[in-house]
Amino acid sequence: MRRIVQLAATLILAGIAPAAAHHSFGVYFDAEKPVTLTGVVTKVDWRNPHTHLYLDVKDASGKVVNWTLEGYPPNVLSRTGWKKDVTVKVGDTISVFGWRARDGAPMAHLREATLADGKRLFFGPPAGTGEGGPVAGR
Amino acid sequence: MRRLVLGLVLTTALGGARVGVEAQSQSGAIQPTPRLADGKPDLTGVYQASNRRGRDWDAQVPGDAPGQPARATQPSAGVNIAQRDPIPFRPEAQQRAQDILNRRSVDDPAAHCVPQASPRMTPVSLFPMEFVHTPKKLVILYEYFWSFRSIPIGAAHADDADPSFVGDSVARWDGNTLVVDVTNFKAGGWLGGGLVHSDALHLVERYTRVDRDQMNYEVLIDDPKVLTKPFTQRNTLMLREGTRLREYSCLENNMDPKLYEKLLVDPSTFIRKPK
């Protein structure tokens, strides 16, 4: 919590004004619904304007649900430690953290992935990116 | 953290005159600004909007808690690092900004992959920009939306240009600063902070390569149809010699228009509720 407060203070002091990279987070995803999933990668869609990972995840009853996980475009990932067809491959078991779609569909804005070897990488921007930000006085 | 504090102190002490920049220790001695054959500063290079000097791309990395960046990577690797004065909205524009906030920017033209004016494009730190500079021309290549501006130096504005999303640009020198005058915009572009510009948008950009690694960007934004007076926005651009531009084909698999059409049938699913 202390860190979040520090970040907020930093943003205010430095006058940082978040703006949309491509689209708004909050139109479809809910910052109040964080989700952590572990599953098997079934597809990697390395395309613009958003890369998507597809993940088979077993729910509490043992039923397998295929999740769609949205993140940065390939260029951004390529500059931050990801390599197409190498970093994540179909069949890999990974854990991810993100925020769920508002409509309850098995879809999430993926912020961070933990790979099979334990390496952690960001896959998308923070919650709230691009949805307007503070307006009054700005 | 000390570097961050220093940057913030500098920013505050200078009254917002420049974006806080990290101390030089990270990349060694400051190198002089490169020069063109005519003696003017050479702006050529690949840059990232960032407060951090150094050859490598500046990006957040995970910290201890899920989704939170490591503290050292927080300050300068956000999506947008612009520092700007308060936007002096006219009342109708202020209301529109509030509507944009309430609707979580669902109407943003960027969601349709439309390039936007430079005050919005320049501070986005996720994508590099390449400057190609000769004595007669500056070409700025933006990976973001895979767009470009070809800016003649010492020329007059085109008299036969139709209004466009990124406007018509011409440049002149003011000492060591290249000043770019931009006019002739299509109405309706978004500049961030809820500001939707009109066709009267007029930008005066100032590009100052203060040394080899750092270029200061300052833009005076005027739009009498939506603002009561001009205001200024600033950010720093840092040279990233190890970076190249890659294709950003935003329309390749853009799912937003179809999804938004569905969601807008009932906007109550996503609009902000009064607290």
C-alpha cells in the first residue's frame, strides 16, 4: 500500500498525465476484479495492436476454461524481454496476473506473467491506462 | 530513489520549467550535441520519451507485488511522461472532458488506430521515434500508429493542404532550438486529459537537443475554440542508440470497433458511477 501511495505522489508531483496507448483499459476490463490464473498455453497470437495469449485453466470443479489474455503490442514486448515463439510456447504452463473483463467472460487484461522457469515479465500496462485520468483542472 | 527525489526537487525548484531528469551518473559523462555541416544542432537519432538517460530502452519491470513495477523503474517508464500546465478549458470543453472521463474514453479515435497530434504522440514512452535531420528538412518517424511528419526547414506552410490528423508543419531555427509551427488540423483529435481539439488547433513545438543524449520537447498548445488561453506541455526525449523502429500495424487485428459497438448498446456496463 505504501508503494502505491508513493507512486501516486510521484505521478502528481511530476505532473505525469497517463494517456491511452491504443485503447482504454476500463471500457472492457475492471480494475476491481484482479485475477490470478495458472494454466497451459494453447495459442500465442503475436499481432497488433494487442498480443493475446490463450490459456487453458481448470476451474474449481475441474472444468477446463480457455481464457483470452490481452497485452502490449509485439513491438513493446520485443523491447522488454519477450521473444516470439521462444519466451512462451504452446504447451507451456504459466501463471498470470491481470484484471477480468466486466462482462464476466473468460478474458483478462494481462499485466504480468510468471514463466515456467520462474521469470516474471510484464505483458501489459497497469489497470486504468488510457481511460481518461483526472480531468478537473487539467 | 535518490535519483527520483532529485528529479522531483529539480522539477519543483524550476517551477515546472522542465521535466525532472535523472542524475547523469547512469550513463557517464555528458557528450556534446552533434552538429550538422551548417553548424546547427543535428537532431538525428532514435529517441524514447523518458527521464532516464542511457543507451538501453527504459521499461518497467515487475517488483515484489503482482502487477506493481519495481520501484526503480516507476518514475520514467509510464505510458506517458508529459508534464503540462493545467488545461484552460472553455466551459463546453470542460464538460466534454468530464464526459470523456465518465465514459472511460470509449470514443477515443486512437481506438480506431487514427494518428493524433504531436502533443499526444510524443510523450508515449512505449514506442520509439526516429528523427532524420538534414539542413533543409526534419523527418519524424513515429512507431506509434506507424506515422510520420516531413517538416521543411525555412519554408512556408503548404497552401494547398487539406486538414489532417497530424497537421501541416514547418520549421525554423531560434538559436539552437528548432521551432516547428503546426496548423491545419482536422477537428476531433484527442490530446489527452480530456482535451478534444478543433480545426483551430495551433501548435508551436520547440525541439532542443541539449546534449548528445537528451532532447527537450516543449509545445505551446493553442485552440481558441476550446481553450481560454494557450498552455504548455513538456517532456524529455532520450537517445536510444540500441533501438530500431518496428512496424506497428494497428489495424491488423483491431477488435475495438466491433467490441465497442456491442458495449455501447448499454454504456451503463462501463461508465463511471458518481461516488
